[in-house]
Amino acid sequence: MTDKRKAVALISGGLDSMLAAKVMLEQGIHVEGINFFTGFCVEGHTHAIRRQDAAKPKRNNALWVAEQLGIKLHIVDVIEEYKDVVLNPRHGYGAHLNPCLDCKIFMVGKALEWIDAHGFDFIITGEVIGQRPMSQRKDTMPVVARESGAEDRLLRPLCAQNLPPTLPEREGWIDRGQLYGFSGRSRKPQMALAAQFGFTEYAQPAGGCCFLTDEQYAVKLTDLWAARGERRYELDDIMLLKVGRHLRPRPNFKLIIGREEGENHFLEGYRKQFVHLHAVDFEGPLALVDGQADAADLELAARLVCRYGKGRDAEQVRVRITDLQGDSRIVAVTPLSPADVPQAWYV
């Protein structure tokens, strides 16, 4: 091996992609990372907002992994292109709205475009046969390689010994004997390899990294499409679905109600885009009105907002309602009781 070959590694921020890149670095391959930003990633702002996530590191795990490996990371915005993957997956959805197989094909295809444009030789992923029920099966791995266009320029170092040799192996760029044959859902082999490499800290090995795999998030997104009468979304839509308590008391509007201080601060950034409400005399949440609400709807919304604030037991609470022009008015309402809020309203 005379020329130093170059590979790009798909870096999600999880343990598997970290190990796959490290295995290649150990063989003298020049590795750079690539991370595709779809807007649906679990990491990022949500951990910084929520009190329940206070113990979690406030970091982008993909950037952190690249730093630990000492490699350059390229973050590529694919929000617009990715919409077709979410809305029209050729291979369908998983348990929720996760188009995992189409997603993997898309990302490997984008990585292929990147290596062709930058003079790199092959692509690395952290996939392991049998680890994911939709995209990481022995019968779907050839589908990813074929439909992405990567073919045998796609190398999976952690399970390569269970698959036919790829171009980098056949050409002698890497030693197949130093690759691995991991399979199945157990992460113990990966955790043992991490210890061997001296990695003592990494993202939870069994954690997903996409909100589309989350049942509650999928329900919210389905509700959004149903309310609009069409399947479409913008970045602000999918960000707001990650935050707050979502209630739809009537078909024509939904309330997004902050559950804690951090969420209230986040929702404040959207005040100019939505009619919004908050109690005047008591501490409580900020709420955004998503949809078309008349005066009666807004009175109901005000009563709901009071239900989740410190004035919930008061006979009356004054609530400020601010419209899209920035004009506001104050209404006095009686807070709803828990019995007045049916479970069916919760999205």
C-alpha cells in the first residue's frame, strides 16, 4: 500500500460510527467525517432546553466524536432534499414515520456525491447486520449499496467479515483480516472494542438519533398534516414539534404550551409568527396558537393556559392575548379543571 487512501465516514454521533472511523484510522486511512442535518435529530437544542435533560451533555455528538477521533467533520444541510425521503419513502416506514431504509440510501448517495467531488476513495458507515430491523439486515444492506450508487465503494468495517469483500479490501487498501464480523442487536462487542481503543465516554450505544422513530413525535407530525390537509412541513414546524405540550381542543387550532422555563424561552422566539397567550397575574406558560382561532377559541385557549400555570386554582385569571400585528388585549377567564381537559385533546 503506497498511496494513502481517503475515506469519508458517516458520523451520526453514536458509538458505531465512531468505532468504524477509528478502525479505518488504525489502518492508516485518511478519514474525514460527514454529518447530514435533516432537522429531525434528537441531539442539539432539546437537551439544552429541557430541565429533565439537564444531566445530558450540551453538545453536538457528531462534532464531539470528530474531535475525539481528531478528524475533520463536514456538516451538510439536506433539509429540503430530505423532505422527499420523509414524505415519499419508496421502501415505506418503520414502526412510526421513520423511513430508515430510504434514509440510509439517501445519505450514502449524498456521501457518494461528496467523495466524487472531493477526490476521496470510499465511504464508511457504522452499520452492523441485524442491529436495526429495517435498514440493517443482511438482505437490505445490498439494497443500500445498489440504490445509493455506492456499490462496493461502501465499506462497513464493523460487520465486513459477514459481507462480500468490497473494493477497498480487494485492492489491498485495507486489511480485511483487521475488520470485524459483528452481528445482532447486542452492543457488547462494540462496547468491548471501545474499551480496547480507550474510549470511555460515548453517546448511549442503544439510543436512536432521529425523532421520526419516536411514537409521540410521529403522532404530532401526523396531526400536523391532518390539520393542514396536506403532507408538508418546514423546519420551524419540525422544531416546534419537539417542544412543549401540544393540545388540539378544536379541529381548527392547536395550542403549543411551554412546560418549563426553558421551553417558554424557546417559544418566545416564535411570538411574531403566532398569536400567543400568557397569564398576567400569575407565573405560567407561554402558549402559541397554531391555526385559525376566533374569539371563542381564544377564550378556550386562555382557560387552557391558566390550567397549566400557578393561577390554576384561582377563580379568575387575567390572560394577555397578542395577535400577529403585536396588538394585545387582556381577558379575564376561569381556569379549566383537569376534568375539563379530555385526553383526546392531547396530541
